[in-house]
Amino acid sequence: MINLLIVDDQKHIRDGLQAMLRQFPLQLDNIYCAASGIEALQLLRQTSIQLVITDIRMPDMDGLALMAQTREERLKVDYLIISGYGDFAYAQKAIELGAKGYLLKPVKREDLQAAVEHAWQEIRTRQALSRNMKHFSRRA
């Protein structure tokens, strides 16, 4: 089960990403949307979400602050960053915080699909390993 969250302060971006994601041949259980980092953090605290696609620059709480806060709270979630800025400092900070990818706006369909598929595969592998570890620990 993989749930995904799109975080962007621009509704047309959220809607466009959601429409693209629904066309991909991936088994995504739910696609949630949030208009701010604060709204996203509330969702992440209440819902099991494995992958977040977030804009970096947003009012109130930006994507990097969201990543840092979820890390501090030990919420297990992977991130893909989208940004209208090719600034290396943003990309570097995102990588330091564990981002799985950094995509520039306007996001190209094939780039988004490749990044989501890569992150999705990593998540599925971790889920399978976790299930196997639980299975073997019960048998021991």
C-alpha cells in the first residue's frame, strides 16, 4: 500500500500533478493534496503516507522545512522536490534532508514518472524487507 501526498500552494499545479500521476501504471492507493507545508504536516501526522511530492517555496512552511520537521518527528516518508528554481543551494539542502529527486517546474511527464517509479520501487522494497523481518522474527 502506497499513499502519496502532493504539496504545492498553487492549485493548478496540484491538480496537474494529480492528473499525471493517475495516468501512470503504478499501484498508488491514495493521492492526497495539501496547499501548504503546515497542512501537509497535519496530514502526515494523521495518515500513513509513504511519498511526498512537494514544492520548495511556499508561504508559512516551505518544502525544506516540511522535510526537516518530518525528519525531526521521525515520520517515515520519502520526498520528491519540485521547484521553479534551479538554485543549487536548494537542491543541495534537499539532498541533505534525503530527497529522492529534484524536478524543475514545469515538470515534464516523463521526468515525473521516472522519479516516482524510482521512489515507488524503493518504498516497495523496504515494505517487503520489513514484512520479511517481521515474519522471520516471529519464527525465531
